[in-house]
Amino acid sequence: MQTTRPLALPLDTPGRSVQLNDLTTAMEAIIGRHGSRRVLLAALGVLLTGRKRKLRQIPAAELSAHLRRDIGLGPAQTAPPLVELMR
């Protein structure tokens, strides 16, 4: 029976290129820990779903008044004084 060794690969070390042996060792460790079926299904799932699109953040100034109120923001503009409305 093959013994598994802990995965300790500094793959993101600056100035170090990733070698094929590092990737093979990493995949063997992942398959050893999680099983080949689970790793294959996870890889297929990532390939089939594609990349997630980064959602654009809407500036608070573009939100309508009821959305601003729903998330706890104050009004975008304060109401004009009552005296100006009566003119």
C-alpha cells in the first residue's frame, strides 16, 4: 500500500517556475486525499460551468430611492424646504 505524504509545494513562490513533477505530485496528493472520481467530477464541473463573470458594482448614486432605503442608505438628495414647495 502506498503511503500518502502531505502536500507542501510552494507553487506560488516568486521567481520559481512550476515544474511538471510539482504538478504531478500535487495531483497525486489531491487524488489520494479525495479520490479519483471526486477529482474528475470536480474538474468536469469547472470545465462545463465556465468562468464566473465578475459582477459590476453599481454606485450608490445610481440606485433608486426605494433600493437605497431597503439597504439602509439615506436619501440621495434631501427634500427641498417646505417653504420653497409652497411658492
